[in-house]
Amino acid sequence: MLLARLVETSERVAAASARSEKIALLAGTLLELGPDEIAPGVLYLSGELPQRRLGVGYATLAELSRSAAADSASLGVGELDTSLSGIASLAGAGSSHARRVPLARIFERCTGAEQRFLHRLLVGELRQGALQGIMVEALARAARVPPSGVRRALMLSGSLDETARASLLGGAGSLDAFRLEPLRPTLRTLYEQGLQLPS
């Protein structure tokens, strides 16, 4: 799937006032994601990065977001995720410059709308009304499973992307397989550390 499709969904979700409309928009897009696109796609639409952070400063991101935009969309969701993982893995002397170069190439391939989306995503300011509670409902609708099953799996796994893959690829059976595991934090444990539980 092209990143442009996620951007379009993000914009429509932000413009929608009804919770039910947001859920329907998200569910429709989730069904279009390929197996390797589910984890990054769900997180992007939730305003999160699989890599958590890239080690790129706000000023650099602001500068890159003003790059000349591409005329047409060509960047795929999976391709973006792979590129960001590579950038996040860079460390050591000169890593700041080393991160900037491939990130600049990404922004140059983005259309204007994609650049705005990517900038907000990378700085943690993608507020579009797709909170985890709404994403849980969208996953349940797309996978045709009860929302309670998705909530339970998310609570036990503490991982939205893992729960999304289980929901969309394995259905109710995969969700039922989630169990409490020693030393693995549940979502409640993560909440106690400062994260928000799904509403």
C-alpha cells in the first residue's frame, strides 16, 4: 500500500466528527494492508512509530518537511518502515548526519500531504482522533471479531502492532492464544509507567 492511502485515511478520520465514521474509515483501510504492512500501518494511523524514536532533532525534521515535494505518490508503507528502521539503527560518531541523508531522501519522495503527515508523525504530533480505543474497534470490525477479544489481547500483549497482526491475520483464534507471560509487561503495567489505556 502507498503511504498516500494512509495519509488520505488520516485526513478523513481527522475531519470526521462521529466515532462510528472514524471506525469505518480505519477498518476499510486496515483491510487493504498487506501482511508486512499491518504493524507499521496500524501504528502510523495511531500516531506512533514502530521504531519509537529516530534520534533526529526537531529542527532537522522541520527543515526536511519544507523540502520540495514530489509530484506523485510512490512511497510504500513497508518501504518507509524499512527505511526508518535503518535510520534508527545508526549510532556512533557522525550518526546525526548519517541519519539526515536517508531521511532527506524519504521527504524528497513524499508529496506535500505526505510530508506534512510524516513530519507530524515523527515529532509525535499526529492528532487525528484515531486513539487506541477507536483503533481497537476498527481492528475488530476489519477482522470480524468481538472488540472484547481485541481489547483482551492488547491488554495481555501490551503491543498494538502485535495485536493488530493477530486480529487481521489469525482472527479470534489468534487473539485467544494471548496469555499472561512471566516478565512480559501487560498494557496495565505499561499504563502505570505512563502510557494510556485504550478507552
